[in-house]
Amino acid sequence: MSLSRTLTSALRGSAAGCRRSLHTLHAPLRGGYGSSNTGARATATLWPRLLGGAVVAGSILAGWMPVTAEAAGAERQAHTSPSSSSSSSSSSSNDNDSSPPLRVALVQLSVGADKAANLRHAESQIEAAVIDGANMVVLPEMFNCPYANSSFGPYSESMPDAPTTFSSISSSTPSTLAMASVAKRLGIWLVAGSMPERASPTDSSPLHATSGHDFNLFNTCLVFNPDGDLIAKHRKVHLFDIDVPGRMTFKESDTLSAGETPTVFDTPWGRVGLGICYDVRFGEYAHVLMQRGAKMLIFPGAFNMTTGPAHWELLARARAVDNQLWVAVCSPARSKDGKGYQAWGHSSVVSPWGRVVATTEHHPDIVVADVEMSEAEEMRRNIPTSTQKRKDIYQVVDVQAQNKQ
């Protein structure tokens, strides 16, 4: 046996052992909220530590023998078999019983100034997440460039509209093609965080008045299915414009244009709603996504060191409880050199009950959680707030859906 195959087999054996420990830790977290934060942090970081770090695992596997769709499928099958401690509790929750349980991985990436290196690093960490059985992987906001108004234009690319088949994605959009390719190769659902998108002005989105470009810029999230097809595209609806005197000032609207459409996409496990970072602050927006059938909301984001400690977890839990669904928030890792925009980190998954079932700190990491979509339905049956609303007093109106009627 070659050295590469021997090393890869050893790594996968270690990963399988770590997964068993991870399953064991997941189970008590669903029993109550009292100890979930501490336990979930152990869950989120246990397997990378035992394996030698998510970065090491991804780098070795990428360097010696890239993960293929067949290998990824075998890994997922290994811990969705009856021998897996989580398979029996998860399998009954799927909308499609033929699908394996939904395992979501939030990849908390470190992001640098080299765009090509950022894409390679993202791919290696996606591979590491798949080795741990993830069939849906989420990347953070602006994962291919520094989070700065001065970076959005130079790093921007044109992006196709959804839906677009894999074969129609052009090499002139390298970030889009790279993410589509890794989703197809690994056979996974990929929520590709967000990237700066350049687009020609339109009647509904005229040329930005102050950006200095002859094109518009958007903060855009792309979603790919296991065939590498682009199935959803979300442009950040609410731009991050804040001014906390003496602590934090940032105005995305100096360069970016706002998106115009709420975004949902369908999976074998149920419908998922999308937002980006500042979108999570707007409960009405999340409620519209729930009205459109979402059982889970995903927010790639990059809260800072002022708003993050106060509001990141609070808002994720609030949106989960308000709408009785799952919420996942995925952040970049904090910069090691302390320069530039400092992200809060703490990527997390929150259940419909408002429990933080998996999270981490601020360092590069991969947060893994088994998501049972049926918990959203159960929560809505047990505490039926959606049918108890006083529409004679207040309403949240999905304007676009209403206009289509």
C-alpha cells in the first residue's frame, strides 16, 4: 500500500473514532439547555483536536489524496448505519426517508489577502468537514476576501443567476466555479458563505452613486447542490451601516448595493432560508422566510468585537425561538495579527427550542451538528404561536408574495 493511502486510511480511522465521541456528546445536549454551551463547545472542538486540527486534516488529505464523491459517500454511510449512535434518532426526522440524516458543518475559516489561497483553504476545510460526515457545509461571509469596503471591488466577480447547471458555470467566474466543483466532487450541499459580486446596473438597481465603479457590488451567497448546480443566490438585503461612537463605524452602503429578494431553497430534508449577517437583526425578514416554508435559516456573517459579544448568539437564538426553526450562523475566524476587521467568530447551530447545540470560540474550526428538521414541526405543534397570532391587531406581510397573487 502506498504511503498516501496508508496515511489517509489512518486519518480516516482516527476521524471515525472522533465521530463516535462526538455522537456521544451530542445526545445529552438535546436534553436541556442548562449545560448546552459548555457541552456544545466540547462537541465542536473535540474531533479536530483529536485528529490534530481541522486544518491539518484538510491539508494532508488535500495534499496526498483528494476526497472524492465516492469516498465522501462512504464516510457518510459509515456513521448513518445502524451502528451509529445518532442514526436512529435522526433518520425519522427527514422529509425524505431515503435521505441520510442532515449533518451540517459550519467552517469557521481564517481569511487572508490572497484570493486564490482563500479558495484553496476553503476547499481543504470543506473536505475536512465531509470526512466528519457533513452533507451540508456552510462557509462564512466574505470568505474569499478581506472584509473591507476597499476590498469588495478588486475581489469582485460576475456571478450567474440561479438556477444554473454546473456545465453552464463559466471559468470567468473562478470563485463560483471552484465552489461548484467542490460541491460536485464531494456530492454535498454547499452554502458558499458570501463573496463580492459585480453586476451591471438595472432599472431596479441603478448604478451606485458613490462606489466609484462602473458596476454595482453586492454581498452575495451562492448555494450549490450535490451535482454542482447553482440552485439559489441571495444578495444581502440589509446593508451593515452602523456607528457606535468610539467603538465601531462601518458603512457597507459606501460601496455595496442592497439585494431585493428573500431567498429560500429546497433540500431533501426541508426548505432552508438564507440571510447574510446584518439580515439576522430583522425579525420581520426571518418571519417572511418562515412563512415561505423554511424549517432552518442559515446566516453567513461576520459580527465584530463590539456587536458580537452582545448580540451574535442572542439574535441567533431569538430568530430560532421567534420562528420555531433551526438557525445556523457561520463566521470567519478572528485575524491572528489583530489587523483589519476583527470577526467575533463563535459559529453556532441553534435548535427550534433555542438551545445552542454546537458552537466554538474565535479560532479556525469546524462546527458540526446533526439537524432534525422534525423538531421545527414538533415545536410548532406543541407551542402553536403561528396559529395564535392576532392578525386583527398586527401582521407581517410578504410584500413580494402578495404582489404575485
